[in-house]
Amino acid sequence: MAWFYGVITDRAVPAVVGTQALSVPNRISTAFLAPAHGDLIFRTGRGFWSPFSSAANKAHGYSHVGVLVLEGGGFFVLHAQADDFTLEGGVLKTPLETFLAESVNYIIKRNEMPGEAKARFVTALEDMLGLKAGFDSQFTLEDRGRKVYCTEFVWLAAQRAGVLDLGHIQSVSDKAVILVDSIFESPRLGQSYKPESTRP
């Protein structure tokens, strides 16, 4: 996490700290009024590190990403997250309502992968949840998913599903990382939307 702190303080200072959104996404659509299984959700969170991560992802200002899964009549979010101060954590399945309550701002993007690829993608996410993958506070891509951070979790699942353009590796301060912005801008994702209801 020390590397991450160095990067963000070198790259940008958060414009807003606290409960205000750092950016307003464009292309918000009213065409999709309900979330769907496999869609991606981006948020600016309320945690200590969230404003710094938002500043590092300057194009859109989101600090975190997860994937919606429909289970038992309700939506959950599969994502990788750690405690702000202990840095302990890993892959989680969080009720969507809880995920939103921890958000300052959020947007959902429609997942436009072909059906079979989307199913493999969600299965790969669930496999990492089942294996209890830990949180990668070193932001390394070399351990083959034994530990993951939020964007690595989503990117790696897509790679394992044969979808190679959901995010991309970038060099930041001589370190290979996956930024939230690169996933947000993927051609595999459709328009941004906010649902009228979080129920299916």
C-alpha cells in the first residue's frame, strides 16, 4: 500500500475528500432501468483510501469496481476489498444495498459480453470467491490471482473467460497495474445507467 500512496501523491491530489463525488459520469442512460446479472458497478467509496484512488483514476473519478450477480431473488456485488487500516481483506460477496450504502457516488455499466463469455466471467469471479483469494496490498500481477485488488479481480476473471479487453495493464511509476479507468472505458461495456430500483 506504500507504493500506492506514493503513486497517488505524486500523480494527483484529491480534489474532494469526504462525501462529495469527484466526477460526474457522462452517457447516463434511462434505457436500462434495472440492473442485470454480470453488469459492472463503479463507485466512489466512503473509506480513507477512496479519494486517493479516485484521484489516481482521473478520467472518471471512481475508486472501486465490482460485478453484480443475481442470487436468490436479490443482487450481490462480487468485489475485492480490504480494511482501510489493517489492509486485511479479499474477495467478498456483498448485498447490493450494502455496497451502495458505502458509496458516495456510483454508476452501473451494462456488460455486453456474449452470453457464454459472460457466464465464464462470472464463474471465474465466483471461483476466486470460493478459493478465498486475499487482498493484494502490494498491487502485483505476478501471483496468478492468489491475492487480488479490485481491478485485478475483475480483469483476471475476464482473462480467464477469454475476454482480453476488459481493462488493460498500464505502467504507473514503473509498476504494472490495472486502473479503474481502463475497465470503465472497455469496449465490452455499454452505456452507464442508474436503476430506478436495485431489485430484479
